[in-house]
Amino acid sequence: MNEIKEEKFEVTLEKLQGLVRELESGDISLEDSIKKFEQGMSLARSCQERLNSAEQKIEILLKADKSGVSTSPFETE
């Protein structure tokens, strides 16, 4: 997992998308599908953690802004 955290978000997301394509193709064995699903879950978790962290940083920056800009939490899917 540490290796994943050292990668850029975009690289991790690209790997996740590649795994999804492989799984959706249906051209791999059940055992490989399970391994790839497990890898995908780890990548998805990493991406979600990074997005949550970015959201928190943006909220902090906006709240610290003294120009009168108001903040409101945005909805996540």
C-alpha cells in the first residue's frame, strides 16, 4: 500500500481503470479476477483517501480566506 501512496493520484486512477477494463473483458480466469478485484479495491481505497484529503485541504483554504468568500460543503458521490 505504501507503494500506491507514493504514486501520483492520476497514475493510481489509471491503474484502477486498467484493472476494471480487464475485469470487464471477461477474458481472465476466476482466480486472476479475484486477485485483480483485490488490487482494484486497494487502488480505489487509496484514490478515495486522496480525494477526501484534497477536499479537506480545500475547505481549510477557503475558510482561511479573508476575502469574504463563503464555503459550503459539496456533495460527493
